[in-house]
Amino acid sequence: MSQDLNEIREDADQFAERLPRSGGRDEALEIAIKAAEASMQALKLVSDPNEKARLSTRVKHLLQEAERIKYGQDWKSASALPGHGDDTEGNPSEINTRMLKEAKSSRQLSNREQILLLKAGYLNGFKFPPWTNPPAPGEFELGGSEALYKDESKLSLSDFQEEVLDDWKRPHEALPPPTWFSDDRVNLGPSMQSTRTIDLVQDAATDCSVVASLCAGIARAERGHAKILRAVVYPYDAEEGSPMMSKNGKYIARLNFNGCYRRVVIDDRLPVSNTNRVIHVVDRRNPGLLWPALLEKAYLKVRGGYNFPGSNSGTDLWIITGWIPEQVFLQSDELEPERFWKRMSSAFNFGDVFVTMGTGKMSSRTERELGLASEHDYAVLDLREVDGQRLMLVKNPWCEGTSWRGSLKQDEPNKLEPDKQAIQDHLDELDSDTGPAQCSRDLLNADEELSPGTFWMDLDNVIQHFESIYLNWNPGLFAHRQDIHFAWQLSTSGPSNNKPRNRFASLTSHPQFTVTPAKSGTIWVLLCRHFKNMVREDATQEEIEKGEPDIDLSGHTSIAAFTSSGRRVMLAEGYVEKGWFVDSPQTLLKLDTCEAGLPYTIVPLEQDLLPTEHTFTLSFFSNASLSVMEARPKYEHAYTLASAWTKGTAGGNAHSPFYSTNPQFSIAVTRTTSICLLLEAANDELNVHVKLVHSRGQRVHVIRSRDIIFDSKDYRRGCCVAECAELEAGRYTIITSTFEPQQMGDFTLRAESNQPIDVSLLPREGAGRIRHELDAVAFADSHSRMAAPLIPKRLVKFHAIARFLAERGPSPKPSSPSNRSLIRLSIESGRGPTRRTHIASGGGEYADSSSGVRTDDFDLSPADVQRHKDLWLVLDRMYVSSEAQDERYAVELFVDQPDALGCGVWRAWDD
């Protein structure tokens, strides 16, 4: 009971702590109600009179607070709650400027990982070493005879930027932009300080996501939260809380990419335009402000130059701040707007999340009608709830960008959950008026102080007109973090002809890892694909000679999590959680209900990445300590064989007459073992199946249900798996098939086991024999036996096969297997009482004609004909349905030498 009471007390305290920081009226009301509920529960459990009095006072106070929040004009001014708090309780300024410490990975990196991180620091022809310590002040001093620092690396410009470029100039010539202030430039800049609210914009650069990211970061600081740029640009003035001017023109940025924080060195020269177009980011209100342009330059040095093709603000904020990126797809059926808003607005109010947004592709007409730009990123500067309306202050970072032209929409009032109704009923009893007057949200957009391109938009319209919201979360929200770095060689994961890899392939070639939490709770898993240079297929010879490679951004990635006892998994089915496939370099998977001590297998997924080696970092975030390692194989031994379904071996499924022609493998098991068979096709259009049967390791010609030991169940696209927990020692046969006959393609068979085994490909049907196709056997009316004379020319060894073809008629249609006759194929001599059967298929038993029947090998010579007077190849059928009156069968002979055996015409042979 005491433990329950302590937990309830903690819940009540947590709700009370959150109340002054609520992001909206509805959220504040909900928190006050939850705090009152928890306090009421505690009141029922305590026996101490003093504590009873304290809790009773708290409950009354919370009910009054909830009433004030519901109906008060100034619902935000939450007062301190009796019986709870510290010196900062109710002090927003102290709350908002708190700094959460970012956890660092404690894993000891392997030599392979260390080498990987060092190699990943070479990008765009530049070297970006891992960050170790802040630079010493001496790096930015200028000696008496020294020239200003000049970075010899050149950042590329687009054709338009080259056209308008005047020159690369030092800050005193570049800021403010000369074409904006061409006359009196005294006391205009450059400066690291802003005298007005900052209003950053882009112009002649395609980096809307970068500028939107900077705007979101600045807006957070202007709301009173701690400045997070303090550890980004150096030299830094700790007293002023901003970067400071470098004496020698050298600046160093601490940016987070390719697996770690890295050191990015630039000089202070900026590309200056000879027109009114500005190439670098600029502050409209403080046009001499320098540090945003320096941070932009450092970022663009990482991304290849001012002509880079664009990014998304989630990625940009991850690189600039190290805050964890999450992409929310607004058109997803899984999106719950109410829940999403509460989660986002609560963290936003605490200063623990950046919010930016991106539009999808729009027509020019739609752009004009909405006032929104197609495939463009926007910053969110503020969130508010006004009379139940969920509003976002959105900024278009383009200097000539338009504002949204839509109208704001009245939301439905939020309804409380049923378990809050008891307290709500009490509040309703206190209600003696109709509440505050409604205020018009359209008035917010009429505010003349809004800068151009900035507007308020309600959540419903955001969901309607934007494609994604990017949330970048404060990594300090998590007490523990572990990173693991790995390479993924994709050039060997697909066919050698450079066709796309099988989208439905197995996970055997995927890197796999396990994470085990010490306590139950939430784990976030972030997969970061490292930037990698490549030469475009359409690159000109001049571009190649200049060494201007692009950063590879093609393809999509995702993450899946499995519970498989810390072992590797083979198929993508059965995951406990799986993320969206995204074209962003980062993708996030959130595991909300992880169990203490339970290992989760984490598998990166990809679609259409280039067939080369890629490097990645997996980061795990949690409030419990974590153990991260590579996943263990499920089986100790693995054997892989390559084969193919060809024109002569693509026999189709078990109901096909040619099933036995499929590729088959012999497997020898020396000791009882668990075993797994993985069949993987190179062509993802093929539906495949694998089966293991009793057959003493010999080729199987007829499949009976009792012979099947285990199989992969239904046919599966691309690949399939069959497993057996305990297979006894012996020799067996593996059959691999596609669903339809004559579906050709390469495949691999992988056999894994915990004991050594031997697997080998069996010779194909009729291997080493000459195939002789006889005329089709056509049964008519009530005939049940057909025969053809055998005429040996010399000693010959052969076997015969008969398979069902189709019903007779002008438009033959295949009958269902259940309506086909059972058949038997034999070699006989004589008729009537003197008839002798020399050999027969299936030991003389009739069998299903769907998969065909086969005789064993038979030696025949001309002397046998003379001795027996005649020899006949006989096909018998046993009716199973009145529908099977007219049937046709194909019969083939497989002989060991050419022109050694003849066969006459088929004839009715009923006794």
C-alpha cells in the first residue's frame, strides 16, 4: 500500500509541476483535473492528519485552479500549488531557461567503428574531423604579420548565383548587403548582436530548410528558452550569449553529421551579389547580423555548396543542433490530431521541441490560390490555443514569400475523457455564467507587427495543406544514449546485372542489432545514413575533372523492431514496430512499451539505395540504461547454394504435372538438429515455396502427404522460410518451386542448422538421358487403359513419365485436381490370363495425375521382346468423377542412348 501511495504522490507532483507550463487552455485544464484526481486518491490512502489536511487543501486549490483555467480570461497565470514546489515553482523565466544535459554514448567503439568514423569525415573534398574540445581562443587571434585566414576550399554556386556574383567578400564589405545600403554604410555592421527581433530570410539560395531551421532556433530563444547556438559557432562570447567576431577571419562550427559532432572550419568571406538578390541568408531587421550567414556557410560546406539541391528542416536541425528528428506524415491514417497536438504543444511550451513543416508538390494555380509554395519548408515560431482553436505561427523563410490566404476554421470544443467527468461535474456546478466571450482568430493575422510571410494557421488547415511536420526533440529528455556505427555493403545484396534488389527479399544480408533496456519504458531508435559522395550518371566530363561529386541522397530507409530473443531474423513479417520508409537521411522508430531485460532486434531497411557500400549510425535513446550489440545468429552453421528455375526445371506448384521437375537438393543430417531453409529469388515477382520430404536424399517424383516433413506453408513473394525445431539424423530431399510453371529465374537456397549438415544439388529430371516425347494419350468415353508397343533396337535403360495435360474439346480447360483420374504407368507383356506386369509406377498403386507418375529404370533388349512376344507401355486410369470422361496425358521416355528404343501408336487396351 505504501508503494502505491508513493506512486500516486509522484503522479500528483508531476502533474502539479506541469501545470504552470501548459501549452494551451485545454491542456492546462486536463492537467489540473489529473492532478486533482491523483491528490484525491492519495487523500483516501493517507492516515496522518497533517498530510490529510495538506492534501485536502491541495484538492480544493486544484478545483479552483481548474475553474479559473476553464473560464478565466488569463488562464496562463497558474499560481504555485500548496504542498508542492521549490524556489522556481511558478517562475516561467527560470523554467524556460533550463538546460537539459545531452547524454553521450558510453559504448567502447571497435577499431572498425573508429576507422569508419574517420573515413566518414572526408566529404566533398574536405576533411571534417570528429569534435574533441572547443577551439582555443588563440586560433582566432591575428598576429602582426599574419594575413587574414582564407579557406582554400571553394564552395560551389549555382549558375544563377554565379551570374549575379560580384565577389567573395569579408564581412565589412558584405554586410549589410551593398545593394541594399549602397550609400551611407556607417555603423551598419557587421555585428554579432541584434538590436531588433531577428527576421532571417533566404533569397537566391535553395536552402529554405536551412533558413527555416535557423528561424525555429531563434524563435525558441526569443521565447525565453536557453540559447542552443552557444556550442555551435566559435569564437563564442559566454557573457553575451552569442558568437563573437574573429580577429583573423577564421570560424569553427560544431556540426552533427556522419556519426558524431564534427569540426567544420570556414573563413568569413561571403558571396556578395551585384544585384538586389542576396545569395546568403540575411536578417531583414538587422541586416548587419553576421553569425547566421557564417552558420549557413558552415552547413553548406558540409552539404556541398550554395547550389545544393535542398534538404528538409528535420535533417538540418539535426546537423546544426543534434536534436532528434521525427517526421510526421500529416496525410497518414494513423495520425490522431488531438493527441498529436497535445504532445507537440506541451513539449513546445517547455522548449523541448523545434517545429518546422514542409509542403508537398502543388500546381502553380494551387500555389497562387493558397499563398503557399510547393515543396517548401516553413518554420513554426509559436503555438497557441485561442478559444479552443489550435493555432500555429508559421514563417515562410523566402524573402519574397507569400502568406497563407486561407481562412481560419472553428474547431470543435475538446471533450474530456469519461474518467474526468466526476471532477468536471463539480466544475459545472460552479458555473454561473456562459463563460468568456469568443475572440476572433482572424484578428491575429491582422496584426501589423507580423513580418511579411508570417501568418497564423489552424491545425486542421495545416493537416490539409502541408505534407509533413518535422519535430526535432531535445536529446536531453533522455538520460541514456548508445551509438553504434556500421557499414552495409549493398553491391552484393542483389543480382549481378544491376537490376533493383528484391524488395521482398529476406533480411539475411541486413545488419542487425539488439538493444536491451535495464528498466521498462520507452526507447527511441534513430537510423542516420551518412552523407556519401558520388558521381552523377549525367555528370559532364568537365564536372568529373573538376571533382565536383554530388552527395548521394537517393533511396529510402526505415527501421523494424522484433522480439526474437536477441537473435537475427530472416523475414520482415512479425515485427513489433516498423517505421515509415523516408527519403530523409534520418528515420526514427519509437518503441513505447519496452520490457525490462527483453532484447529487441533492430533491423535497418532500405529501398532503392545505390548498390554500393553505405555507412550508418544507429542511436538509441532511453531513460533507462541500455545494452546494445550486434544480433547473434539463430543457428551455428549456414550453407548457401545457388541455382535457377529454367525452361526445363520450372515445374510450378505441387498441383502442376511438372512439379517433380523443379530443382531438388539432397541434405544429409548426421545428428538431430534444428534447421531452417531459406529460399530467395532474384526476381521479386516470383512467389516461391520450399519443402523438405522423406526420400533418402534421392530425387522425388511423386509427393505424398505423409512424405512431407515441413515446408514454408503458403507461397510467398520474393522469398520464403521453412523451419523445424528437431530434425532427426538421416538423408532427405528439398524441393524448391515457383507457384506457376515456366516462371524462370535465379535463386539461392540457404540452409542453417545447429549441427553440421551436407547439402547438394541433385541432377535434374532425366539428367544424362535422352528425352523422347511420345504422342499424347487421349482417353475417350469409358476407356480406362491405353497402350503403345515398345520396340527396342538394342540393349537400353529407360524410365517413363506420364502427366495430366487437359480435357479434350475445341477449348480445352484444365480440370480441378479433385476431378482428375488416378493413374498408373506400367510395362507389361501379354494380355488376359497371360498378362505380366514387369514394372509399374508407385509400386503398382494408382496415384494423382496432377503431379504425374514415373516408373523406375527398366532394362530392355530385343531378346526380351522375342521372349515375351510383345512388350507394351500401358497407362491405366481410375475414374474419380463423372466429369473426367475425356482426358489427355503427356508421356515421355528417358533413355540412356540415342535411337535405341521405339514406341508405336497408342490404342485402347481394355481387357
